[in-house]
Amino acid sequence: MKHFFTYLIFGLIFNVSSSQNNGDILLQSGVGILIENGATLTIEGNLELESNAIAFASVVTKGTINVQGISKYHRFVNSNENRNDLVAPPMANQSWSSFLSNDSGYNANHLFNNGNAVSPTYLFGPFEKGSTDDYLVYHTNDSATLNSGIGYRAATNTPLANGNGTTLIFTGSVVDTAVSVPILNETSGNYKEWNLVGNPYPAYIDVNAFFNHEVSPGVTNLSLLNANSAAIYGYDGDNTDPSGSYWTITNQLEGPTAIAPGQGFFVSSENALAQIEFTPDMMVMRNSDDFIANRASQSYYLKLRASDTNNSALTSIYFNSNTSLGLDVGYDASLFGGNISDFALYSHLVEDNEGHPMTIQAFSNYNVNDVVVPLGCHGSQGTAITFELFEAELPNDLYVYLEDTLLQTFTLLNTDSYNVTPTEDLNGTGRFYLRFSNDTLHTTDALAETIQIYTLHHQNLLNIDGVLQPNTTATIIDLQGRTTSTHRLDDKSTTQSIDVGHLSAGIYIVKINNNSNTTTKKVIIR
């Protein structure tokens, strides 16, 4: 006689050293089984795992699992009204047609489709780079396979009035081996380095274990990611996200510590072709949501928010002894896709700036009084914008100021917010800066040099950002002291570019002069 085992206690964990089960096993949301190293769990019946909007059942297979019946994962997926979801198959070896017809068409009834009763197209499919640069959508008759380690966009047709989503059923075998996934950096397209991948296991995986896993001696998953965006980019689908971006960026400083079972996410590839790996050693026992940030920071930090009546955006600054003023792989992270929306807030690197819009920037605090962080803000003319500390953990004697170089003001963000109504559209860096001090700053203090000079090598452009005086010129000088060109700059613009595509690759000196002050900067043109 077979027995049906139901584990009812939320968050309960079972350790299995060696076991044979004569019936079915159902793990409810938040319940986990850990199969220890060298152990085997044999289930003569079926295995079913459940999830909901805030918790996921999991099977951590450090040992071996043998399911003689059917294995199913009821994976929670956001509704189309709640901005969709990114998922990955938490079971292996399932075809699209099998997935669609699961349990007498259960998935077909719950997947969001185009409403065509005769030949529906479902909101489910991978991300295709290159010519499409968009998510694919699967048709009823498509002959696709749901591949382990690949991410898929999905949405259910649950109305928000009835909840923010429902579960879809994935059927197949439990993955308890390593999964290798190709990631590409192609030569064209808006998302040429971005790849939609996903957790292939019916278990949470540890973020740091994923980053630090060596795919070959001395080569980690982290080292295969693009240096400016060496992070996990997860879509939380939460329309109350205070950043307004709907992306949770996870690196070694920020974001959740674990990735939920069957969770899809984006990574960017440094190389034309590489192979990242998921391994059973990454599996951990957890009981939490998918991409809701829940890490207790080990560093001092702040999250700056800019908002108007309809929009909101966040950018993060961390003080961490492992980092520098330049690019720190795994600690600094740019906006997803490097794309800047109509309303945005970001920073530029303090040193070795190449114009990447950073949403997370970290630097050590030994020279905090000398640090001036360029801020980029995009907003509309005539619309009031508020800058404020949304969240912060700072030393008691550290003061954070927002500098508006156009209006020549300093605002102490520890105690106040800054409100401004721009008379022209805001569309880049050059006007606003963050300053840090252990002493009080005053508006009468002399403004330090805040002109940014950097190259956008992928566009053959030299950018000059900042508030300029009338009659300002930029002179480009090679290392032999020869002037290659001189340009009159527009003092009415805080962001301007000079085409340097005609110059040979090398090191140049850029001199900014307005007859009373001179600023020089060494730049590399590639």
C-alpha cells in the first residue's frame, strides 16, 4: 500500500542520509529536503514540489535522488498584469508540447496567450539576441525543448484582482549534475553581451558559490561576465519597486544571497563565447522569495533616490575595503543593458570613467573626503525632482552632500532632501555630484573642479561633462606635445562630445581652458 506524505510545516527541512519511500512525496511551499553527500533517496511514487509568490519548495541533491514515478514542480509565475516573469525549467527533459499539455492542458489554460482560440501564441519563450533583440513567443505547434540552465520569459493570465500570478507545472527529471550554459557577446545588436539563463535545479543556489565556481583552473563564472556588469540581473516584476526599474541587481555587495528554484536572470558575457556552469555544490536550503533583495550589508552604504510625480530611480554607493575608485569587478555594476530610460539616476566611476551608467558603485573609505561622485540624472523640463537618501547605513560622522553645480548649492542629505525644477531636460552627468565629508560644507566653499573628461571608445567619442564658463575650449594633445585639434565648447550644455575617430589609438592629454582656469586629463583612445 502506498502512502501519501505531505509536509505541512512551513520552512521545515528534512535531512536524508539514506532512505526509500514507498509512496508519493509532496513538498509544500517553503519546505525542503536535503539529500546528504553519498546518500540516496529513492521514491517509488511521485515527487511534487509547490511554490507561491513568497516561498518555494526545494530538493537539495548533494547525494542522489531516484524518482520512479513522475516529478513535478508547480512553479509560481507572475501574471501578465503584474509585468511578467523570468523563469527556468526546474525539471529537465521536457518538450514545449509536453509542457503546454501538462495535466490535461493545465499550463495552456494558465499561460497568457493572444486570445486566438484556434491557433494561440503564448507569452513564453527565450530571449533572442541579434536581429530580434527581444523575447520569442511560442506558438501551439512549435517543436521546442525547454533546456536546463536557459531562462524564459513567461506570464500567466491571472487577473490582479485574483492575485498577482499562479503556478505553472514543469515535469521531467530532477537535475543533480552540473549544467553548462553557453553565454555570448555578439558583434551587433542592442543586447549583444546579454544572455538569459536560469537556475536549473529544484533548489535555491548560493550567489557567491555561483560567482566563485571555477569552470576551469583560475577561471570563475564571475570572470566570464562583462567587467562593467559582472552581476546577476533579476527581474522582480514588482510594480511597487521604489527604483522604478523592476530589476534587482545582485553582486558581491547587493541583492539576495540565493537564487530561487527555476529562476531566470540575465548575465553579460565578457567574451564572444564562454560556458558558465551550475553545479550541485551551489545548492543551499533557503525559504524566501525569488528576487526580493534581503541581504544584510557588511559595508557602509547609501541608496540615493530621485523621484518626480510619476517616476522613481535609485543608485547605490558602498564603502568597502576590497574596492577602489575605479572599476571593481563583482562590486560595481552598470544599469541593465547600459540602457538609460526617460527618467533615470546613476553614477559614473570616480576614476577610469568610460561613461558606463553605474547603478552600484563601491570604493574604500580611506580617502572619502577627496571623493566626488558624478551623478547622471534624466528628467523632464519643468517637472520637479526630489533627491533624497532612500536608505543608508553610515558612520555617525560622515556627511553626504548633493552638489548642484549649476545653481552652486550643497544640500546635506543626512537631514534634508533636495528639490529642483529643471528649466531644461536633464539628460546626463555634469550637473549633480555626491560629496562626502567628515566636516560641515557650506555653500560659500569654493567649488572643486568637477569637469569630467572620458572616452566612449565603442563610439569613438570624447565626452566632456560639467558646467562650463563662457569661452571654454578643449585642446587634444598627443604625447609628443603636438596639438591635434582645438574645439570651442558650448557653455550652455553640461554634456558634449568630440569625435576622435580620426585619431590613432594611444594616450592623449585633454586641456580644458576658459582663460582663467585650466583642467587637464590623460585619456586613452582605443
